[in-house]
Amino acid sequence: METLAIALLGFFVTGYLVLGGADIGTGMLLPYLGRDESERRLVLTSFAPFFLGNEVWLVAAAGLFVGCFPELEGELLSGQFAVVVPLIVGWIVRDMGLWLRGRPATGAMDDGGAGRRGARTRAPLWRAACDGAVVCGSWTVALGWAWLLTALFNGSVTEPASGPAAALTSAAVTTLFLAHGLGFAALRLTGAPFERARRGVGRTGARQSLALTSVLMGAVVVLAGRGLPLYESAADGATLALLVPVVLVTAPLLVAVQAWLWRTFRRRVSHPSYI
């Protein structure tokens, strides 16, 4: 049962880094891919239908980790507190930027002519601030994951990674997020943003690039998991016997919903919407 719990944890974390890593990487590249208001909206539209569904994988992984490995969860969160807190703050800031970007225009609908004029005046500044929140939040999340994973590569649960080698490893993982976002953007965008993403991908091609970075994301999870004492810190047999079957039943539903979502929004985006 411990092996099954570990396999499920790896599955959910890999799903999050592959799916969520795509929208994180695209958000990091927003200033490069979108040079004006309409282009930035197009870039955000490319991942807007997916980002909440992608985060469900992280919620599932966190729930499984807390339930099946409670002792290790406590050690990890306390030992990596300086990493986890900025990561969560970056996550909140990024999602706030995405959710609130269109609020001034919406809020002025019932305020009359003066309200609409004021909203039009404030809207560019508000959208710029929200775009900045998306970019800064995405970079913070990527750097936070890179820093955390670097510590786990070395088997360090109770202390954040430090030193030149850790800095280089964190930079490499952060670059992986960027490359993953480029591949996703090259598959989803049209027009000038697509041309910029295509140039970033190079001769590899969008599909091949995204497939390669997805495999590398999975390899990162395996390397990090090898440094964790998962078997030693697993919950008792009764707890695992209760939780693991429930997760096994719900996992196919999560995969099915994700597949439906990607099929529904499989076409390239050609105009801003959703946000």
C-alpha cells in the first residue's frame, strides 16, 4: 500500500508540473510574448481555461501528502518554510492578477457616463498592474518550486538549498519552466505572439518541445522523490487502506475532466476572451 501511495503522489505532482508548469512558464514570458494590450490578452487567453483545472492536481497531491505522509509533511513545511511561503504568496498574487484584470470595466457598467469614463482612464493602469502581478507571481512560483526541488534532490527536507551548486540547479529548473511555457505558447497562440514563441522553440517544433520538457518535468519529480524518506514516513496501514482506494477512485475522474477540458479548448486562440 505504501508503494501505491508513493506512485499516486508522484502521478499527481508530475501532472501538476506538466500541466500547471505550462501556464506558469507562459505567464513568466508574458512581457516577451505580448508587446501590447491586445497581444497580452491573447497570451493570457491561451492558458486562462486551464489554470484552475491544473491547480487541482496540486491540491490532490497536497491532500494525499498530508494524509498518507503526515510526519514528512510536517518536517517539510517547517524545514522549507522560507521557500514555501513565497511560493504560496506568488501563487495567490498570480491568480489575483488573472481574476481581477477585467474588473474596472465590469464595475463601471452601472455607474453612468462619468463612471464609464473614469473606468476607461483607470483601466490601462489596472491592467498593467494585473499583468505585472501575473508575471511576478509566475516567476515567484517557478523560482519557489526550483528552490524546493533543488533541496529535495539532495535529500534535504529540513533545510533550504544553499550554495553555488544549488543556485545553478535552481536556475536550470527555472529555465525548464520557461522552455515548457514556450512550447505550450507555440501550440496555442496565433499572430505575432506565436511567431515569438516559435522563434524561442527553434527547429525543435512546438509539439516536440512540449513533449521533451514534459518528460524532463517527470524526471525532476522522480529525482526529487528519490531523496525523500517516503517509506519510512508513511502513515499506518489502516490510514493508507482508507485513503489510497478513495484516491484511486477519484484519479480517473480527474484525468477524464482534464482530457475533456483540453479537447474543448484544443484550438489555437485567435482573439482575446475568457478574461
